[in-house]
Amino acid sequence: MSKQMKGLSRRLMILACLVILFGCANSPKKLDPSISGPQVIVNPQTIRLGIAKVLDTKILFEGSGFKPKDSIYIELLGPNQTKLVVAESLIQPDGTFKAEVSKLTRITEILRADASFEIEKKYKEFVIITQPPIPEGVYIAKVMCMSSDMTAETKLTVKGPSILNSTKDFLGKMLGKIRYKKT
């Protein structure tokens, strides 16, 4: 086989792997307009517990069918009796809401870590890992209203870090962005 053919074969193999890798990603879930009562969705539907991955992942809850001008909070209920509040929002006049899990909540609640910073020559943020993150498994994300008894639920799957996530975490540790502290 010629050198050009080998190079082309490698490129095609890499392209095929990338198509398979990115083609397997979940498409974003959408609210069902045919449902008139309370409903909630989460995107992404699955998160990985790699530290760098959790920091970079935008977790967004959306809901509809709620009473306007009320407010909600979202609890995650999961394995080992894990229970944490991850987001809150006001209900819009059309009965919808969008509630993003803040970066600080992802750090303190999902990763069960601390956030800190230091100023030497530059401002540097870093995460201090003191204990394991929440357990892997399927969580029920429950939306609860403050003024009414309306609720809605959806599932959020939490998986362990992939090899790529672990590699990013290793690099984050080497760069001082992720630090470990024994309690």
C-alpha cells in the first residue's frame, strides 16, 4: 500500500471515530407542548463526575404548566439517600421557568468541594477536593413550588468520569486548578 493510501486510511479512520463519538451524544430534550400540567426537563440528561467536566457543563432545568409569579426550587434525590437543592427560579407569566445550576452549586453540591482563589501576579481560581462527589446513579430532579403544591419530576443520570475526564482532571491538578486536601 502506498504512503498516500496509508495516510488517507488513517484520516478516514479518525473521521469515522469522530463521527461515531459525536453522533452518539444525546440530543437536547424539549418540553412537550401537549402537556398542560406541570412538567420539567433537564439538559443534559446525563452528566459525568469528572471535576473539569462538571465545572464546564451547563446544567439547565426548564419547566412549564406552573402558576405564574410563583417561585420554584429543584431538589435532586438519589442513591444513598442523597438529597441536595441545585437550583431555583421565578415562574414567568406564561407559566414557564428556566433554572441553571450555578457553577458554585456544581462545585459545592455535586462535587462536594470548595472553591477558592489566590492573587499573586494574576487572579487564579481553583477547586479544592476534600471528599468524593455525589454517588453515581439515577437521580430524581423534583421541582417544588413555594406558594402552591404543584410539583414535577424528571430523571438526571450521573456517571463516573470517563478516561478523557480523568485526563483533564490530571492536567488541572498539574496546572494548580484542582487541588486535593485531606480532611
